[in-house]
Amino acid sequence: MNNLHLLLQKLADAGFEFVVVGGYAGVLHGSSYVTNDLDICAVLSPENVGRLRVALAELHPVHRMTPKRLSFLDHPPAGQPVMNPHLETDGGVLAVPGTVLGIGDYTRLRQNAVEVPLFGRKCCLISLQDLITAKEAMGRDKDMLTAKELRAIAAKRQSN
């Protein structure tokens, strides 16, 4: 089931600090390219990971990249480092990189991020220009198409 707005609500309500990036950020900026997952960039400190686990507890998060689909609530144990979790939850797929290619880490992303109201919550969204840079840095065909569309959106906004 894909319920990305539920994921965003849970993350915001838990006080988890993040910036929405990736395809869903493109949609929020006006892209017509559909995405079925949520990519967010965050500091993966023990405190913030704890908030992430609280946020996702009712959504049964499991690691997508492990053969046994280990529960994110238990693995790795609390206090151990977590690197770029890629999770499947009852609300949909969630990727949490600590950095975004072409841009940098959460602190850098947060500098240019815009705060937007989403589903009754306030969330930070990667800036349109940073998203274009990140999509171009990825270099995949789908990212290049999205970057081209986002450039057109940016040009239209500047002309208005």
C-alpha cells in the first residue's frame, strides 16, 4: 500500500527532522512524474533515529535490502550507527539517505529548503534549484527528464 501522506504525517508528528527530496519533492514542486516512494534526507544521529523509529512503529518498517527483511525497530540495535535506511512500511517505501548526490548533507540541504504545509503539517522541501542539481547529478534517464521538466517549471515561475 502506498500512503505517502501518512508517512509524512507520522514523521512530522514524531519531531523527526528531515527534508523531502527525490521524486516526491519533484511532484510537490509541480512535476508530472509519478513516484511510489518517499525519499527524505536526515541526520541519522541516535536521537533522530529514535524519533524515526517512534514515527514508524505502527507501520511495521523492515529493511528492504536485507534477505531476512529485518525489522527497523530492532536492527541495528538502539545506539548503533544507521546508514541510509531503505525501508518498506505499511505506508509505503521510505528511503532516508544522509546525503544527496550533487548537493551534500542534511545541513546543506536545509539551508535552501522551503517550508511547505503538507497534510496539516509543516515539512521542509528541497529547493527547486537544489532538486534540479540533484536530479542532474544522478544522471539516470528518468532523472534527466525530471530535471528538464523542473527547469521549465522554474523558468515559468521566474517569468510570473
